[in-house]
Amino acid sequence: MGALDGIRVLDLSRFQACPLCGMILGDLGAEVIRLEEPEGAPDRTWGQCGPDGENLLFKVVGRNKKSITLRINSPEGREVFRELVKRSDIILHNYTPGAPIAQEVSYEHLKEINASIIVAALSGYGQYGPDAEKPGFDGVAQARAGSMIFTGFPGDDPIKTGMPFIDVGTGLFTTVAILTALYHRDKTGQGQAIDVSLFDTAAFFTQSVGALLLYEANGEIRKQIGNRGFHSYNTCLPARDGWVVLSVVTNSIWRRFVKKIGRPELATDPRFGSDTDRFHNFQLIDAEIKGWIAARTVSEVMKACEESRVPCGPVQEVDALLKDPQVLAREMVVPLDYPGLGRVHVPGIPMKMSLTPGSIQGPSPQLGEHNEEVYGDLLGFSPEKVAELKAGGII
């Protein structure tokens, strides 16, 4: 039994950010029912697909969910949807304001059906503002919020991050908002509307490292920083058999590091007196330590850094996660059996809780796999009614 046992989520979301939120709620014990068109949602087959023809990302964000089919934009479908809303706690969607179905899933409309409903809407630019009706994706948000300007090395073209951190961050912010709304509802009985956007998340992330304050305080617009920290000395350098990343931040770690590599005089060198000095003089530091790192293996560099408590790690390819001892100890890769794909690994649950840990109960569902269960057991429809809806293309 999870912490959210007894909470029912109608998940109308697609692609990555919003479905990731639904996945987390499912990991924490909520009953998450994914609604799709009878022909299947587009995020089942977009992008990189596996041997079974289904999108690989869906294998991740679809876990712990049930799947039902429903054509909401039909009179019969809207009536069925109303019955589902009456029996649910949360509606989760990522329809852009102005989309044909947006009004149908709005909080103002759904609270008339269920006064305690929580409606979480995730979109590119939010539910209001001059750009609310524009579509948006992760890379677009990164670009507009300024983060692509300081990604990459000096002289590079603007570069977005390889990992879609705006999508993931927006899904997490939506999850936090939903949990907060549930807590508020427990105290007051009131549902509410939740409005989270990719662009808001991107703007927050850019500012969270102090980029805007740096401009306002010092007049500096930080540009490509490569593998450096935003305010300090980080680096990525080749060892004898691979690459390592060092995070030599704060004066105390700097002193420990230079002592360990046999260069204690660098601790009192005024060129490296503070994090800011070390940030701006990173090339001088690289020149001092490149030889020390290049003469050692990755494991030797890591051992030396661990002995002096300097953050350090190897640059690994993704398949290394399958045998990384820390990943395995923390169960951050979890095997699941998927029909048509076999046994594959999905991400584990990052939040470790002593009394209410999350769990991964099952793989992403087949299209309409739970139609009979939800329509029969939850709504009480007869087999004949379910067959009639199916024959009419409603489910």
C-alpha cells in the first residue's frame, strides 16, 4: 500500500513532462488511469520505438498506470468522462489553452461535476499570458529562458542540454503542486486548479543559479561555460583509460585537492584565492593538473579524490548503469517484463522513504487494457453497454 493509496488520477497527458508526473503519482500508490483515443494516443508511437513498435519513453512513463480508451470529444464520450470525473480526485492533462478539448477539461467546468476535484494543467506557456495558446517543448523553453547561451564551450553555437531537464523539472513541479493541493483539500475539502508551464520552469532554472542576478549586480551575461561550474571550478579531463569530472568547489575542498596532488603552494596562490578566481582562471588550473590526471587511471584518480574528500566521478556511457554498484544498491534500475519486448530496465524511484516507499507494480499498459475493469467495476457498466460503446467507436 502506497502513501497515495485511494487517490484516483485521470491521466489525459501525452509525451514526457506531464506523463512523468502521472508516473510518480502511480509510484507513490495512486490509481492512475490513462485515457486515450480508441486508436491510441500519439505518444505511443512517436520518436524512437522498440521492436514492438511502441515508443520507448512510454515504457518508462507509462508504468503503474491503467489504460482505457475514450473519445471525449463526442456526446457519448463526454457523458462517460463526467462519470469518471465524479469518481476521481485529480485530472492531469497537458492541453494547450484554446485547444478544442481545453474547455472540457478546465477546472471551472469540472468543479461543477466534482467540487473537490484537483485539475493539473501542464502546458508550454501556462494558462494565461500573451503566449498561452502557443505550443511549447523542452528545447524551445531552454532557448527562450537563456540556458542555451551558457551551455557548451566558448565559441560554440547555442546548445541545448542532451537530457530534457525542463520536461523532467516541470513534471516534478506539477507533482509537488498536486501533493500540496491534496494536503490543502484534506484540511478544507476544496479542490483547485494547478497551472504549470515548461517556460516557467525554464525561467526558474536559469535564475536559480543566479544568472539573472549576476547580470543585475555585475552587468555580466554568463555565456558558454563548458564543464565548469557556474560560479566555481569544475572540470572534465582525460585520465589514462577514460575521462573524469572533478568538482573542486569551496576553499576547503581546493586546499585538500592541491595538497593531495602534491601542489600545496597552489592553495595560497592569489590567482586561485576564491571560487570566483578559480572560475575565471580555470585554464591555468587545467594546465597545472592535466598531467597529474593523465598519468593515472580513472580508478586511481577517483581513489585519490575519495581519500581527500574531493567530489569526483567517471564519465560513463549509459549502459554502465546496469552494473554500477551504487545504482544497483539504490535500485535505480529495475527490471520489468514487457510483452513483445522481453525483460528491460526502467528507472528506479529516486525518493527513498522509510514508511511509505514507492513501488513499481507493473509495466506500461496495452491500449485499452483496463476498459472492462474501469467501465465495468468502477462505473458499473454492463458488458452489453461496454460492447455498445466499443462498437460505436466511443471506447
